[in-house]
Amino acid sequence: MSASSNWIRSFFIHGTIGLLLTAFVVAQPATAAASDAILFPRTILALYDGKREAADTSRIFRNCQTVLNYLGMVVRYHDINQPLPTHAQMADCHGIVTWFASDSVYDPESYLRWLAGHLAQDKKLVTIGSIGFDVTRQPQKIRNQAQALYAHLGLKYMGNFTARRQQLRYAARDSAMVDFERRYPPLPWNYERFVPLDASLSVHLSLTRTDQSESQSAVVVTGAGGGMIWGDYALWQEAVPPYRRQWYVNPFAFFSKALGLGALPRPDVTTLNGRRIAFSHIDGDGFAGFTEVQPKAVCARVIQDRILTRYPFPVTVSVIVGEIDPSARGNAQREKLAREIMALPNVEPASHAYSHPFYWDPDYDNSHDRYASQYGISIPGYEFDAAMEIDYSVRYITEHLAPPGRPCRVFLWSGNCEPMASDIERCDNLGVFNMNGGDTVFDGINDSYTGVAPLYRLIDGRYQFYSCQANENILTNLWTGPYFGFREIITTMDRTERPRRIVPIDIYYHFYSGQYEASVSALETVYEWVLAQPIAPMFTSRYLRIAKSWLDCRILRDGSGRGFVIENYGDCLTMRFDDPSRVPDLVRCKHVIGYLQSEQGLYVHLAPGHQRARIVLREKADSSDGIGLLPHIRQASGWVRNYSLRADRLFFDYEGFGSGMVQLAGLAPGRTYELKGTAMDGQGDHLIANARGELTLQDVGRGTVEIGLR
């Protein structure tokens, strides 16, 4: 290392901040290149066969959307039996994903012509299963079109189908891509021949026939045009109930590679300032239910005494208004108890509807479902009315139960949690967030990412946001026992954190968990486990703000491949990079307040209150290199606002739930720093940075923080 390099390294580490900020100012012209940045479209068009399945029961929705959302992609669905989208309607699409049976496409010629037009516009294509029709039964013109489609994927289709398993073998398996959650069976179950056209094509699984020479077939591939998983080589499904599924292919690696997403930032709803987001919500069922835990009490009182007043954790609490409202099935005592609960400082009011509909579509045929009636609460003379269920229930809670200044802002779906688009529209028009459905379980029995629900369900342009983990009804076999079963949700919470942080923590249950000592004890176990984790606790409405902002976030990239502009990010303040080889060059970034490197990825923290940020990456330096480093937020359990670095001072405002934690990095190891501010009330006024140049502030309250840097 030259003398000049040594001087620069010493300068950055030991901190003449005024000169450092001069370097920052000099670097600012680089941000002007943002005007030349190219928009990266985040939408994936998912084609499905509406004659066989609905969008929200399709194989793409049930198996792929969770993965695509994790990779930062917004998934939009279209029925192949309806007129196909125009070029204008496809302008925001990065790629097309299909998962068809062999007879899903009734007009192959028109479909292939439409597809070719979009592939010519550099859209990526991923096909799973079949391309939608049997090529061998088509006239020559369509065969030629199909060959052009396969050529776009880097393949030539040769036919030669057989299902004689004794003649089939695996020729090659890419261990980084296949045998992910489940190994393939000893013998392949069927075969068609696909020949790579170019050595650049990545072949992850190939088959061969023992009865023929030159028979090797590439059935799982990724390349410049997209990717293909032929036949049933994507995942396994159990033949009998409960029809469990497991991936043969690693879907995270496959979609990232096939769609060319590897180096891109992923807008991330799981994390705030490096910490895993955690919240809790209660469905109103069983509010006035009988309990064995406390004499002459109801379940809601038990939950209040044993959970809500005991644990310093934010909880969104809903009621079924018809059970509380004296004009329906309620009474003054229930109203009083509901007011007491909603007045607690760690409680956010929410609605669980008026009558707790089991079905939100009045025309829904429930003859084959588990709910015999439409309503959970039978109210004399009442017939289903969406305005009563949503508008009235929200207004009643705000006006009669919620404390001043804390209106009802969250609606939690009831029953089968399948609202109609018009129901979601009501919530949107009221300015109320909506959530529920999903039932994520990822444990020893449901041992697959297919059990992790996606971020949302999209219906006619309206978004229903799913809860992040299943509730106790699922884990107690529909409340038949064992009543301690909810403690097993900890396994799901842990497995959705490692090796991938794929969803936030959501402690989700009903008031009827107050019925038994075993069920209350299970809740206590879960809360205590969650509180011991490195989390960013928040109310459900704050998480839903993040989720809504995630949908609107725009990513632009410059020609260098190192710089990204993030626009319209709103409340979605985290960008995740799955490539661990680079870190932010903070001198050249804009509205970036810090980052955290972890086993789950590189989390980059954006500054709140802005709509445009710039992230510039550099190669990860060794621990002695301070070039491009500034004092920054490594992690924090709440929001860091108005972050400002001046010549000799660092300022920011902290906002979070309860007693917070902020960890800074990029400081001089072993140096003593002066601290003051309203957020630091009662703490010592000096702290020493550790050997890694990190300074950890504990018991941070809402207010200002000022750190002297000289």
C-alpha cells in the first residue's frame, strides 16, 4: 500500500469529519447520473388457466408468488382464456411466468404470436410444466412457432416422449439448484428431449434414456431468455390430503437466475434498519367467551391481564362489533371492557367486522365447506351488508371504543378471509388497512416454503394483505387441541428468519386463547421468545404502510451496474441485496443512513421522509479499509429520522415502540464519544466504540440524539 493510501485509510478511520464531508460534497456530481438511470420494471405477469383454477388458487400463486415477492417482484395475474394484454398493458412487466397443463392454451397460434411480440421486447419468460399444448399434435406452422419459443429459452425441442421409467436415468444434477426440499425419486418418471442450442445455457437437470444413444435432455434450464422446468420436475405434491408440497428445484435460485435478478436491490417488507419487523394482532372471536383461567371472567379479560398489560409489545386488537354493540348482541359491560383494552398504550384498535362473516361473497356456495352458516355472530333481523360489516364497524369502534386520537385504522378479515374486490375497495376508500388470510406454517410437518403465504392476494386490482404466520386455530386442529399447540409457531417464526428472512414476525391469535391455561401459557411462551429476538416492534398498521409502499417502489439502475436510484419508496425503507460481495459507498450514496451485513443479505437503510434515494455499491473491503466509510446506522429497533452528519456532530431523531436500541458503525475503534439529546434521558453522556468501530445505544426513547465526533 502506498504512503498516499495509508494516509487516506487513516483519515477515514480516525475521522477528520470536515474534510470527509468535503469528499462527500465532491462526490455529489455522481448523483446527477441518476437522470440517465434506466427503470427496472418490477412486475411479473403470471398466466393461468381460468378453466381449471382461479388466480388465487393457481399453482403460481400457491407456490411461486412468495418467492417472487421475496425477490422484490410484484405479481399480476391474467387468465389465458381472456384477451391477452396489449403492449401498453405490458409496459411495466419484466417477464412472464406460466405453469400450464398440456391442454391449457386453446389457440396456440395466437398465443405464440402474442408471446413472440413481447419476447422481442426483451421480456423474460419462465415456463413450468408444459407450454400449454402438445406440440406434436399441431400443424407445422405452430410447430415452427413453438420451436422459436424454445429457441428463445436456448433449447431445441426434439419430442420423443416416454413414461417408461425403467429406461430413464438422471444424466446430471446441479446440486445448487435441484434436490432442494426433496430429492428426486430414484428414477425419472417421464421424458421428452430438449437439446441446448448454446454452451452458455445453464443446465440444472438433465435426463437420458438407456435404450437410445444421444438422448440427453435438458429439463431444468436458465439462460439469457429466461428459464424452463419441464413436466413435474418443479415440485412434489402428496397424492392424498392434506396434499403437502415440497420443491425439487430451489425456487429462489431458479427465479433469480432465470429472471436476471441477481445483482438488483429487493424492496423488503421484513426489515427496518436491519432488524426483523415484529407485530401482533388479535381477531375478536371469543371476546366474551367462557374461560377456565379466571373465575367470573371472560376470555378478553384474561388476555388483557396475562398478555396485554404484561408484555411491552405492540398489539393490534380487534372486536366483532355485533358482539360488543348493545344495539346488536352486546351490552354495556362488554363495551366498557373493550374501551379499557383499546385504551392501553400498547394497543391499536381494529375491526373484525360486524357479524364475523364466514363468507364475504353472498353468492358463495358453502355446501362443501366447514362453515355451515354465513355468520359467526347471529344478530336478529340482520342480513349480510358489506357497509355494516366494514364501514359501520370501523366507525363504531372509532366513535365508541377507541380513545381520542387513536381511530380504527385496520380491518381484519373474518371467516374464509376471501373478501371481494368491492369489500377491499370499501377499506381503501375509508383509508383503512386490510389484512388476514395466508395461514403460513413452516415446520416439521409442513416442511416447505410452499407453506409460506405471499405478501398479498390481488383481486380485480385491489390488494388484500396476508398475515405473516398462522394463528392458534390452525395449530390446535381448529381449536380441538392440544391447546398448547400455538407455541409451535416459534418453529415457523425461526424458519422464516433463517436462512432467509422471508416474512416478518406476526403473533396472531384470537381472544378465545384466553379459555384455557394451556393456551394462555402458549401465548406467553411465544411473546417471551419474540421479545428475546433482535426485532423492530411496531403496530400492524405501520407494517401495512410498509407493505403498501413496497408495491409502489421504483428501481432504476445506471450503466455501471453499481448504482441504483430508488423512487417512491415511501415507508418501505429497506433494500436488500443478496450478493454479499459489495457494500454501500456511503460517500457517494444519497438518503442512505446505513446498512447491515448479515447471513440473510445486505440490508441498506433508506432515510424516511424522502421519495428518491441513491445507492452506490463498492467491493467489500477488508476490515482495515475505511475508504468510502462514514458514521452510519448499523441497526436500530425503530425509525431514524432527520439523520444529519456535520463537521463534528451527528444528529438524528429516534421513534420506536418502547425502549429502543440504535447501533452505529464507521466510528474510530476504542474512542470515547459524547452523547446527548432528549432520547438519551437518564443515560451516561459518554460511550466507547468497540474494536469494530461500533457504538450501541440502549434504552433509547422517542426524541433527539446528538453525538460528538471530535
